[in-house]
Amino acid sequence: MTIPMTLRPIRATPDSVSRFGMLAGAPAGAPTSEGPDYRFWSDMAHYAIEGETEIGVCTVFRQPGNSVGTVERHRATPEILIPIDAPFLVPLLLEGEHPSAMQVFQVNLGEAIVINPGVWHGACLPAEGDTSSYFVIFRRGTPRMDVEKTQFDPVGIAIDR
């Protein structure tokens, strides 16, 4: 299979992901609250979910070609992804955009990405090594009741190893 286009991942920052959602990372500035045994920073990111939420875990494996040809979206919920053991790459695409407009973001340990409802996203890819596991948080029942998928000619993702 020939991949006609290859995307280069970019570092996820609050500015770079703002079209798709939000990034929560290392705290900056003074803590909201602190004591002799803790420091707490609030409102690192925010999202609204109606109803009960669920937390799942997804483990992804390095595949030959490092490409994405299928994306999904959830209309009723944001999706929060938090790396557990290794950084991952998440491909994101806005409604109505051609797959060539897809952007791929690297999310590192200690960060969380909040993907807005309706944003197309592919399964994450390991950014380093052969596997990556991450927490997935969204409205309860989303995998059974709120998943739209679409396919297109695969787009390659350049992974520096």
C-alpha cells in the first residue's frame, strides 16, 4: 500500500490544540491552595459532560506504516485522554475538513488532552517504543451509543524513534 501523504506530529500545547479542545499540563503560577503537605492547582482544563462518566484504558501497538485511515467522533461528549506509561500521538480532524488537514499531536506523561465533542480523532499511536496505554474518559455508554466512524485513504504519520 502506498501512503500518498505523511504528517509530522507536533508538540501539543494549549495554543496548538485550541481548535480541537484543551491541553492540561504542568501547572504554572501560584497554586490555588497549599499547605505544609500539599500544593493544588485548579481549573487546569474544563469540560462539560451531562450525566455519569466512565473511565477506560486503551493500549495501542506500533503498526507497520504508522498510518491512520479511520477516525471516529462523539457528538454528545468530550473525550479526555491521559497517558499512563508512555507518550502517544493523537490525530485530530475538524468537521468538514479534508484528511490532508489532519493534525497529529504528541501528548506526554503528565499531560491530558480534552477533545471537544464532534472532533474526528484516530486511535492514538505510540510516540516512542512499541506500546502506549492511556486513560479514556467520556460520558458513560459512549462506546455503545455515540460513535460515528469514517474511512479515507490512509495518511502516514512520521514517527522519530
